[in-house]
Amino acid sequence: MKLRTVAIASMLGMLSSSAAAYVMTDGPRPARAIQVAMAAATSAVDLPEPPGPRFVAGEVLRVEGRLGHEQLSASGSRETYVMFEVAGGEGAGRKRAPLDIALVIDRSGSMAGG
């Protein structure tokens, strides 16, 4: 197959897929409808204050969590760290051996089966 034939076929494929995506999606919504929907959504919901970068919860099982950053920049790196400490409450009673636990969250998709 010649290079020119491949280039024309790929251009036609891109053009047809773009046209199909344009036809199948909804058109632009009127700005007034968006403003009304946003006003209704913001007035109907009272959002609580976001928690700080540190929290402690629980009595029987105490969980303490800390974030690496209180806020993340929208334009910068979106990577932060979190540390959790889980311990028995004051009334736990028995002495237990120390235990370490690690949690790994893989969002790369490389571990997806299939």
C-alpha cells in the first residue's frame, strides 16, 4: 500500500469519526438554562466546611489521618500523600503485638485483568 493511500484513508477515518461524534452528541445548551440549574443547585444544598488536613475519629478503634498538603493547585502537580494511624482506644485492655499494614492504590490500569 502506498503512503498516499494510507494518508488519505486515515484522514477519511478521522473525518468520519469526528462527524459521527458531532452528530451523536447533544448540541450546546442555552446559557440561561445552565444559570438557572446552577442557582438551584447552589441554593438547595448547604455544604459543610471541608475538613482540615488532619482528623481523628473513633473511641474503641481510634483512626487518625493526615494529608500531605492542605490544598492542591489546579495547575500544578496533583500528587499528595496521606498517612493513617489506627490504634485501639484507651479501654482496649489487652496488650497486642505491633502490626504494620500498607495500602497500595494502583490507578495505572496495568493490574487490570483481562
